Amino acid sequence: MSEKVLFHLLRHPSVNQEVPFDPNNRLSAAHYLYTRNHPVDYFILLLQGRVEVEIGKEGLKFENGAFTYYGVSALTLPSSGDSSPVPERSHGVAGRSQSRSSRD
């Protein structure tokens, strides 16, 4: 993808979306970018802020920041029998806030 096409996409309102974080409602469904056992067909590139990811049966958690991405498989054509994993839980925020909540 060329730089020009990328910048055009980033300016499009349905492509570039901010996910606000409300620290008073840490468990809000609006904070979750992906949820366990819910397949998606979209790609996320985190441009600013932080994201907390929880994966696996053990619920391992880690944080990532700007320019991390999730859902690469949504950008490619599926092959037969392909079932790419999706992060179990991913809490995302835009801006300077941090999301550290978790769902049980």
C-alpha cells in the first residue's frame, strides 16, 4: 500500500475512529476492541494511546502502545481451513488515557 493511499484511508471517518476511555466505567463494552470467541473482519492499527491485551486460558496480560496492530488476517483472503486466532481480549483507548481494566 502506498503512503498516499494510507494517508487517504486514515482521513476517512469510517476508518479512523477514536475509542475514548472512561475511567469511571472501566468495564464498558465500548472499551473492548476484540472479545473472546467473537470472530471479526477488521484490522486495528493503534495510532496513539495504550492497549491492554489479555490472551489465553491463563489470562496473560500485556500492554502495547502506538503503532501496534491487530487483525492482520482481516487484510488477506482466507484460505480453506484457515482459522486465524484473534486476541482474547483487547482494551483500547485513544489519547493519553490508559486502559487497565479486565473482565471476569
